[in-house]
Amino acid sequence: MEKLCAILFFCSLLISITYATPNEAITEAEKWFKNLSQAKPKVAKLHFYVQDAQGELNATVWEVARADITSISPTTFGQVRVLDNLITAKPDRNSEKLGRAQGLITSSDFEESALAMNINFVFNSGEYNGSTLCILGRNAILSKNRELPVVGGTGVFRMARGFSISNTYSYDPIQNYGVLEYSVYVSYV
Ligand SMILES: *[C@@H]1O[C@H](CO)[C@@H](O)[C@H](O)[C@H]1NC(C)=O
Ligand SMILES: *[C@@H]1O[C@H](CO)[C@@H](O)[C@H](O)[C@H]1NC(C)=O
Ligand SMILES: *[C@@H]1O[C@H](CO)[C@@H](O)[C@H](O)[C@H]1NC(C)=O
């Protein structure tokens, strides 16, 4: 019994030490949050390309689920794919790497080729290194100037809101390889 008490005491001590250790991220967040009411909104315009590699070789887009109807649906209704696409500064896949576009795309329209998108742009170079932008919306992939909402962000882009305009810059049907051009307009604090 005494042994058990000692163990319990030691455990609770450990837990309280863990909680008492200052957490830099929390301290920074508290400071940032206190200042939020005075913060002036900032704006940013980003322009980049997304390498949409769907072909078997080195594909960065993979199907993870489909419905019974998907294979006979003209719009592949019910297909769910997960992707981790390279973001580059220029259309060339070997140009400067800016980050990744990661998330889920679901074919969710019976009439038209359109995706429900839940994508995070994860930047890993330059002034936005470590920051993310979250895109959530409908993408009619055969249309021009597809507008998608930016619903949030992290890091530099905390509290981001905005939208993006995207177009298919090029598509190679043999390799099943697309290059998508994105212009993103965001305000954040
Ligand atoms: C708080 O906000 C003001 C006004 O936007 C800014 O000048 C100042 O640098 C901010 N301070 C901190 C600690 O973020
Ligand atoms: C796949 O990746 C390898 C190694 O990075 C590269 O040599 C090859 O060209 C790539 N193939 C395609 C089709 O992108
Ligand atoms: C981005 O940030 C990470 C983590 O802070 C760092 O290790 C890396 O060198 C940075 N990359 C660039 C290109 O600045």
C-alpha cells in the first residue's frame, strides 16, 4: 500500500512538472491572442503552380475509395482521392519548390466533373515557410477560372480568409500529368 502511494505521488509530481514547464508555443499564442483586437489585417497575393501527377509512375494522387456507381458514372461520382502534390514557383516541375498541396478530393457531382476539395497548402520555403492555408470548396475541374474559398490558415496565415482562382496550365493525357496554376488572395492578421 505504501509503495502504491509512493508511486501515485511520484506520478502526480511528474504530471504537474510536465504541466508547469513553460510551453513556448502557448506563450507566443497567448501574446498573439491578447494583441488580436488591435491587430491590423494584412493581405497577401500568392501565385504558384501545383504538379498534379496522377499517372502510375511517381503519382502523388491516389484513389482511396469509390462507390458502386463510380466506374459507370461519366463524372466518376463517388471517387475519393488523397493527394500530396508538389507546389512550384514556375510551371516546370523542376523549378523552385515552395511546398505541398495535401488533402482529399471527392467527385461529388452527377452532371459535371466537379470535386469537393479539402486541401492544405503547406509552405516549406521562403517567407511563408512553416505556414499553411486551408482550401475548402467546390472545384469544377473543366471550367476556367475556378474560384475556391480559403477558409483559414496557420503560422503567418493565422485567421486567414480569402479565395483562389485556379486554371489548368497544362495536361499531358499520356502521362496523366497536370500542372495547375493558382492565384491566391488572402487577408490575415
Ligand atoms: C500588437 O499589434 C500592434 C498593432 O498592429 C503591433 O504594432 C505590435 O507589434 C503587436 N505586438 C505584438 C507583441 O504582436
Ligand atoms: C519518377 O521519379 C524518378 C526518380 O525521381 C525520375 O527519374 C523519373 O523521371 C520520374 N518519372 C516520371 C514519369 O515522372
Ligand atoms: C523552413 O523551416 C524549417 C523549420 O524551421 C527549416 O528547417 C528549413 O531550413 C526552412 N527551409 C527554408 C527553405 O527556408
